[in-house]
Amino acid sequence: MNAKRSDSLSDSTGNNLMKSIANLLVSILCIPVAVVASEPWGLEQGAPDLKSAGPLAFGPDDVLFVGDTKSATVFAIATGDVDGDAAETNLRIDNLTTVLSKLCQAEVAINDLAVNPQTGAVFVSVAADDAPAIVRISGTGKMDLLSLQDLPFASVSLPDAPADKVTGKGRRRRNRRDDAITDIAFYENRVLVSGLRSGESPSSVREFSFPFSTIDRGTGIAIYHAAHGRAEDYAAARTFVPLMIDGEPSLLAAYTCTPLVKIPLNELKESRDRIQATTVAELGNRNRPLDMISYTKDGNDYLLLSNSSRGVMKISTSGLSGNEGLSEPVRGGKSAGQTYETMESLPGVIQMDKLNDTHAIVLVNGDDDVNLRTVVLP
């Protein structure tokens, strides 16, 4: 009897111990992946105080970088987006603005989109009745608003950002703070930001280490604008991509009216305040570049650039290392430098991001709204 009772107590104690160990393992294994992934990046739980949601770019793990032009701040947000497969994503959503307006229960203006390369989910930054919001569209088309109330995040403010006020007269009247952040990219553990700063040489590129540990006033970027026939340093790059050119990390940046320039990243580090970029192409005047991605196809490297007036350009990067730059005017809307072809198969594309090695996600102007599509890289 006592022996049976002793065995029963032993079994009970053993079972309880096993249950405790099992519960401990479950609690460890069930920690949200986003939190585990974000810990190495110095993110802390909280509520990012976005004043606006503009340019987007994905970083490591599930971290999304958000450019808040209104507050001149870059936020790094752990989205919790860890499920999905970019190879399986195939989205086709018509009238996206209307759909997002219903989701947000407000009038929506779309600012940018970025694809999580791990899951294939598309994140869209919007102004919903002028309030910032970020919408996640899964690879299967499911939509939800990203909660900004309790999630891991970090931020860095841009020093010397333009004042938040309207200046100038007539056609030049505008708020330069709107261009404090025009594009963002994550490259080699660095966050790169194009935009305007205050003071001399306002056109700038800033470089922040990640996790955020440095404050960068930015380096002024001077370019030769072939369509204008002069050197300029006052207009921000509208979009850019980082890439290696002969083993040297560089940026290719597109400006309005439409110079394409090469900016070696090492020169940003070495310069105290201002560098002279190399204009490797003039792509035509009276045109505004909208978005750009880089990709490889059939062993060759290309840029894909969407524009306000000249369609989508497929630009060869062949010969970039030997391109010494344009130094003479290019008039009459003509082009020079790096060659390109216009993609007739991609009419109306305004924004895009690379989905995987063979496909991209694009936002296309429709008759009354914009449509989201998955397309083959040309």
C-alpha cells in the first residue's frame, strides 16, 4: 500500500515536472518571432509617434523603415510579418485607393509601397484624412492595418531638416519639409536617406548605421544637370538604388528632368559636407522620376525606372564603371549616357518594388483609380 502510494507520488511529481518543463519550452518557443527578431536591432516596445507616413523600405528580418517627412524622422518598426513566401505571391487588386479607403474608413492617398522580401507581403503607406497609416497586404491579398500602439520600434531624427513652413513665391512656393525625405534604402547595415537639408547645398544623402547610433547631417550632393546645362545642388534626388559598381558600394539616383547620377558611398564617409556626383545619363527633360529598382536577368544587370511623363525605362548598368559622366548640355528633351528602352508592356506604372528574382509588385494608374499588380521583370 505504502509502496503503491510512494510510486504514485513519484509518478505525480515526475508528471508535474515534465509538464513544467513542457510549459517552459512552449513559452519559449511561442515568443512572437517579430520580438525575437527585433531584439538584436535595439528596438524597444512602444508606440511610434508618426506625424506622416511616406517613403518605405524593408531592412533585416521583419523591420520596416518609414520616412516621416512631417517630423523629419526615420522610424524602424518590427512589423511582426513573418509568415508567407515571396515565391508564392501573385497579387491583383483593382481600385486600391477605394479599397484602402474602406479599410481605413477615411479618404486615402497612397504615398509608397514596399515588399517584405521574406514573406512577399506588400506594405503601403497612406495618408488617411491626413493621418498616417500603414496597411499590410499579405501574399494572398488579405489586408489589415498595422497597429502602431504596442510594437518594437526605434527612430532617428534628421538634423538640419528644412523648416516646416511654406516659402517662395508663385510657382516656387512650397514647403521644403515635404522633401526632407524623398527615398530610403537599407544597404550593408546602413540606412540611406535622400532629401533636402537646410543651409548650403540642400540636396543631400544621409547615412545612418543600424541599429541607430549616429546622427548624420548629411552630405550635400552637387550634380551636372545636362538638360539645364549647369551644375546644381538644390534639388533632392527623387528615387535611388544602392548597388555595387566594380566592387565599390554606390548609389544610382534619379533627379527631376531627368539626370541619373552615380554617388560612391565611400565619398559620403570621407566628405565633410559636399561631393560632386557623376551624371551618368540624361533621360529627358520635363519629367519626374517616381520609383526605381535594380535586378538581374539573363546574366545582365538593369535598373527599372518609372516616370511621370516617359513611361518605365529599362536601363542597362553595363559600362557604369567606365562612365566618366556628362559635362556638356543635352537639349531638346534628348537623352545621353547610359542606354535604356521604354517598356511598352508596363504602361501607367507609378510605384514598384522587387518581389523576388523574377517578379515585381507595381502600382498602375487606371481609369479612375490605381491597381496593384504582380508583374514579370522585363
